[in-house]
Amino acid sequence: MRTSGLHGQRVAVVKGYSIESQLVDTGRIEVVSVSDIDEGIDRLRNRMVDSYVDSLPILVDELQEYPLPGSKLSVLDATQGQTLYIAVRDDWQPLVTLLNRGIDSLTQEHSEDLKRKWYGYQLEQGWTDEELFELVMKVGSVVLLIIVGFGIWNSRLRKEIKARKAAERRIRHIATHDELTGLPNRNLMQDRLEQSLHQSERTQKPFAVLFLDLDGFKQINDDFGHNYGDELLIQAAQRMKNLLRRSDTVCRHGGDEFVVILPTAVAVGSALAVARKLVVQLAKPYKVKKQQLEVSVSIGVAMYPAHGTDVEKLLRSADKAMYAAKAAGKNDVRLASTDG
């Protein structure tokens, strides 16, 4: 490597070293004087200079003891001081003649071998603490980004799944429940009745079905409007839910008609007792928008299998019994007849 390779660089060199003047004379190298090799290597390590120039044996020894990872070592050609000299003591002057004869007798090949022996070097490459820290930070950042990205993706996926499940539940609820009162609608009523039928077929135990119709509800709609009527239906539905057991089902059949399924009412007496409690509770006044409204209820009761062995027959029997209660003066309960 010639000095031209250093043009435009900041080059550190020990002050007073013979090569310093040669570098300065080029006029194209910024020479930075340092006090010793430690300062020069330190400046190079901290990137305060681009290169450091020193005696090859000294430089190799220093770098082998304190490696400078990523460094490149080159030899400057065509510079003073390349010729090798052997110094001897003043009182050993005859030795000079002998040494010069030995040197003169060396072939070019032998000279190169000697150079390689004394100037041979192998720098150990490695990582500086700063480079290792930078590498760890980069790898850590990538890992962190992956973890964060996966966390965000997983969180969004969970939210999406949760939202979809909520939407599915909402769709199922809308399909099986009355929008106004929140009670099961005709679809779910049909399913519950069929379940009760299958259960009773297996256990050979009866169950009861009640058909309810509010008396005087049409008049409230006519006098106060549908908003008042809707609120009354909501309150009536809540009263029925509060009175019945969790195993029972109250459904809105349509308009002001309701169906109650009592799967554990195995006796006519227990079914009629529940029906009479409903008559009492539903006849109590309703407060709607500062208005006190009153209705009554007529209820028909049908028992499986006495009054029907399928859903259609049971509902028809309970419905006919309900109309019988209305014909008898309303606000009353009637048991279905066995003749259908």
C-alpha cells in the first residue's frame, strides 16, 4: 500500500516518528500527532482518526494483545526506513563485518523468509463491546417487534373472535326471542314444547301448558297509544318471569297472548295453582309514564297427554280453554276439556 491510499484521511502518527514528515509533505493527508501508540490506537478505536501509522512489529504486538476488531493492516511501500539495520556494541565492531558478509550472502528468497519470520502476523478478529451491544440491540429489537407484532395480531384475533361470537349470539337471540319483551318467541316455544314432549314420553310423567290473553289490552292501546301498550307488555312479561321457576318457560305468542310451559307440573292441581297466581299478579295496576293502567288475564290450562299428545293439539286445547275463561267473565282460569 502506497501513501496515496491515505489521501483525504485523518492519519494518526506518534510525534517525532520519521514517517510523520513524509505524510505531512504529501499535503493531501491530515496528520494527527499522538504521544504514543496507546493514544493512537485509542483514537482509531473511537473513530477520531481513519488510520494509524507505526512500526509494524510494534503495531502487530499491540494489536495481538489488544485486538481491534474490523481493522485492516497494510504496509506502506516506498517510505524511508524500509532498510533493515543491525546494531552492535561499539566494542564489537568486528562483528559488523561478519554480519554484513552474512547479509550480503543472503538470496532474495532467504531475505523474504526472514521478513516473513520477523514481520509475520495474524490479527485476531472479534467484536468490540460497542459492536456486540449494537448487535444485541438490533437482534433484541427484531425479536421485540416480532413479539409485539404477534401480541397485537393475537389480541386483534381474540377481539375479532369475541366480536364474531357475540354477533352469532345476538343473531341467535334475535331469531329465538321477542324483540319487545325479550321473552322466547314462537320458534323457541315450539322447540321447548317438543323437548317437554320427548321428556314426558321417556318418563311417562305429565306436564302443563298455559295459554294467556290480557283482558282490556286493546282498550289501553286505543286510549293511550301503542307506546303505553308496549311498556305494559314489558312489565307484564317481567312479572311472569319473576313468578315462574327457572325450569318453566314463558313465551310471547303474539300481540297480548303468552304461552307458559310447566315441565314439572305433573298434577292438574299444581298447574291450576300457578295459573291462579298469574291471574292475581297480572291484575295488579301498572304504572306507565305517570299513568296507572289496569288489565286482567284469562288463562287456559292443558295437560299432556290428557288434552293432547303433540304440540299442535296441546296449544289448541289450552287456547280453547282460555276463550272459555273469557266467555265466563274474564280474569279467570279454565282447564281444557278431554273431548278436545
